[in-house]
Amino acid sequence: MRGTVLYAPGDVRVEDRPEAAIEKPTDAVIRLTAACVCGSDLWPYRGIEPIDGPRPMGHEYVGVVEAVGSEVTSVKPGQFVVGSFVASDNTCEICQAGYQSSCVQREFIGGAQADLMRVPLADGTLVATPGTPDADLVPSLLAASDVLGTGWFAAVAAEAGPGKTVAVVGDGAVGLLGVLAAKQLGADQIIAFSRHQDRQKLAREFGATDIVTERGDEGVAKIKELTNGLGAHSVIEAVGTQESMMQAIHSTRPGGHVGYVGVPAEVQLPGVELFFSAVHLHGGPAPVRRFLPDLISLIWNRTIDPGKVFDLELPLDQAAEGYKAMDERRAIKTLLRP
């Protein structure tokens, strides 16, 4: 089977890989219908995150079950499924509390940019759709595997809801879908930070009421201007840099909430400043599995269309170009078709 492998920064290859197979009785093997490139894949691609040898890439996926282990009962061959980027048993105390991404048995998914993939802990990780989806729903279902669920978790962690002003730091796929989530959760005002016209347009389609092009202290000042000097009730941080995290905290009013889901790159929080900000911080790897059933339902019923974040679609063999386009910000998110 074919699979995408990152050998070194900027060196993405699609090559023959060992065929995915059942290794444990709790595994499933799925044939990928679609996969994609994630913003977090760009950290090792850019050399910011070191890699130790060739790394099979991809953790967002939808497809059809090919085979299941002897202990798998919730999905069966022939079903179309969506899975989280973290495998979980969905039964431990942490999972039952809604934090499947910190499951006591968790495994981070890899190797989804391929023809086939093995999914561990299939019963707790995969969710079957009501039937075979129409072709136009596949991108949105793929988004639910990570970026939609992550944006949704960020909005929930930030306590977005009716009567709230929500600010979103980051105009990548997660930030844009954080806008969508805040809208669905009933936020009154949604302010998106963005300097790119195509992303501003999509943010407005997803529910943004205001766009702020400034960053850093200037961006914070603009948020204060839009909120009677108080700051936003809820702020989504979807980048993961020192600047973006401090921009998020400074944009939040005392007593407000920051939902942070950007994978951090050397972020350090100043203790005294954080102490006097009186801001709640909550985030981490999103427990996508918690939200998957509801998100699939919203997509299936065509209430939301998160698949709009995919503005470049390529065959799997051209995965390297998909990475390059995202790295150069020529694409928001690349969808790959095996």
C-alpha cells in the first residue's frame, strides 16, 4: 500500500509501505476514503519539531472498515467510519469524564495519509455514520476527525455561548472552525483575527461578526475597543506560539475563559501577569471522540458545512505539494484522496 512519510524537514515522500493489518483483537483496519494535512504536521515539516527517523504521516481520516479484531463489536466491515486523532477505550474514568484524548490507554494516531490504516482501540475510537455518505459530505466528515472537533472543544473550553463575545486567535482551519462552533453554541459577537481576505471571507460565512487584522498589543487594543474596554468573555487560541497565547490572554476580560488548542511551540506563561489577569485557562489535545456523534449528526443533517476549510484537493501521490501549499499559506487545508 502507499503511504506518506516525512524523512526530514521539507522532505515528504509517498512510497510503498507494509500493508496495514490487525495486530491486536481491539484493532480495526480501514480503507481510507479521504485524509488530509494538518497544521500540526507543519511543525516537523518546518523543522520546528524534531523527528527521529522517517515518520509515517497523517492523523485525520474517514473510510470504510475492511477488517476488525475478534474483540471489536461497535463497528463492522463495510461501514463508513470517522475516528479521532487519539485512540481511546472510551470506558475508563477519564474517558467517561469526557477527556478521551487523555485516556489511560490512549495512542496517538499516525499513518492516515495512506491507502489503508490500522486503528487501535476501534470500539472506543471509531464512530459509524448512519449510512454511506453522499460524496459532498466526505470533506465535512473528515473535518470532524480533528479540526472541527478541536475548534469545537476550544469553544466549549472558552465557554462560548449566548450573551458572550468570543474572540478567535488564529485563522487556520481550527480557528475558522472555532468560529463555526461559537456560532452554533449561540455566541452573540464573534471576532476573528485574520489578515488574509480568503480566510476573512470564510470566517464571516461561518459566523464571524467582526474581523481584526492587527496582532499583538494592537490586536488586543482593538478587542478592547470592540468590547467597551473590557475584553472578550471567551477567547479561542488556535496557533500555539508565545505571541498568540499572550494575545489570547490579554484579549480576555477578568473572569473570562481562554480555550487553547494550538499545539504549543515553546510557550511560557509569566506567573505574576497570569495571576493578576484573573483569566481561566483550559485546553490541550481535544477530546474529539466526546463530540463526534453530535458533529456527525450536524453534518449528516446538513446543519453545518465545515468541509469548506479544504481549499485544495490532491491525489495522495501529490501529498508533498499539499504540504508545500499549506506551508506557503497558499492553502488553508489540503485534502488528500488515496
